[in-house]
Amino acid sequence: MKILITGAAGFIGYHLAKVLLDRGDEVVGIDNINDYYDVNLKYARLKNLGIVDVVEGKKSLSSMYEGASFVKMDISDTQAIYTLFETQKFDAVCNLAAQAGVRYSLENPHTYIQSNVLGFMNILEACRHYGVNNLAFASSSSVYGLNQSQPFKTSDHTDHQISIYAATKKSNEMMAHTYAHLYGISTTGLRFFTVYGPWGRPDMAPMLFADAISHDRAIKVFNHGKMSRDFTYIDDIVEGIVKVIDNPATASSDFDFQKPDPSKSSAPYRIYNIGNNAPLSLMTFIETLEEALGKKAQKNFMDMQDGDVVSTYADVSELMRDFDYKPDTPLATGVREFVNWYKAFYHV
């Protein structure tokens, strides 16, 4: 299968590309490699896939995988996306490219509209015009917003976002359904829950905490530590994505037009939560990280941040039922793997 991964230099995109290449798929990756966080980490991920000579708009071939190539490209560049789809003839697309970060969206909202809304529209239109009938895309647990009924279920209505980032992800789900309904594109959205592991993002808590602890700086513990997250190890996330790519969405025969379930449709469209199905307190995560690092954290307890939520908890029963999905990496194991990578990569 020939698969396009957008956001291929990102945390999840890199891991997904590696798994697909290792099993023999042909993978074309694109990424604009913006400077939202350290671009050296993004280039290092690509290097680990054998891609080293990256030039804007030019295809770079992997020295490690015969079926791997990469193009530095922004999904909001309409003509570049159309040309790519026209020439490459993809069997499937996994759209992971997006401007990430809840807190950053409070400062730079226009960036999120450009990438997450206009960029995603380009992907949908390219799938429509160039015959791609298998699309998976990244949504987010952030779409649950003010909802406090847990665990979060995909049958819940998600109409009360509390950040522009979340609003753009909700818009992606609605746009995707429209294209599934109008043009029959098999489309599956995945709401990710707090992904962590090797090659992770520097703006997320695991890396922020590990870096601060390692360099004797205090960590910021929001809401005075009274928070919980459905921490999900990267390998478990990628397992679910691959299953979705291999099994394109189909129309639901039991869709009720009088009481519509937001997670499915009479069109070939599905929404799934993808998480660990077992939330842990923030303090438990910090303690596990301290143990793996062999060092105690200095803690600066702070109030809740705007745009954040107290708790996330994924009901992944539908993903388990439909794809035999089994997130099974213990926190201690996942954190140890992350810390081993962190120490090696940053020479700590």
C-alpha cells in the first residue's frame, strides 16, 4: 500500500512511518518543519528514517528504506498538495499535520486556522479529486471541552470547546463527515489522549518535566497537582492508527436518523477515542518519572491554566470491539523507555 503521512517529522508521524515501512508499505511523508518547537528534533526523526537531504519542495529519498520518501511541504499550500496527489496516486492518507498545542492557540489563533482548517480542507479536496478513498486523520481529546462526564465517549456531544485548538479539531471532524457523505470518502478520525514516549514533543509535560528535573529546575504543576490524564504510550497509539488505516470506515447500517450518534453515520465515517483507557493522576506520573530519572523534582504548584481541563479519560471500547485494540504498555515501562531515549538524545 502506498500511504501519505502528513506531519511525518512529528512525534506520532515519525513512529507511524517507521512501523509502516518496517512492514513493507511505501510511505511518502510531508511536513513543513515549522519552528513551533526545536526543528533539530524533527530533522533527527527524519534522519532515523534515513532521510537527510531535505530541500523545500524536493523529494528526498531514504537511505534506509527503499519505499520511503519525504517532501518538505505545508498542507496549506493548495497547489503543492494537489500536485503531490496527482503525481503520487496514494492508496491511503493519514493526516497528522496540524499546529499543535492548547496553550499556544491562546496566543496565535490564526496559525491554527491556517494549518488545521485550511490545510485539512486541502487534504479533503485532494482526496476527492485524485481518487483517495481511505483517509484517517488526527482529532483530539480536547474536543470534549466542558464535558465532565467520564469516561469520555464518542457518543457524547462535543459542542463546548475551550480552546481554538480544540475548535479546529472539532471542525476537522465536521468537515470530514461532509466529505464522507457527499463524496463517499471512507474517513476515520482518532481522538488522541496524552501520547508520550521516545521522540516526544518538547512542549508536552513528559519532556518539560524530564528536562527541568535533570537540570535542577522546578517543574510547573498546574491545578496544584489535582489533575489526571489518560497517558498513552506511543506504540499503543500507532497500533491503533495502523488498524484504522488497514480497515477503512464503512457506513453504519444501524445509524438512527432520529437520534444520531456523533461517532458514526450513514456515510463511511467513524470517530474513535484512542487512549489507554486508564487515567492516572498527574502526581503519579511525576513520581514514576522521578523514579526513572533517579532524581526528585522541585515542584512549583500553580493554578489551573486557561484552555486546560482537569481530567481526561478515554472510553476506547469501540476501538477494542472493532479492531481488537489493546493498549497494554504499563506506565513504568513507557516512562522508562522515554527516559532512556531522552538521556541518550540530549546527552544527559
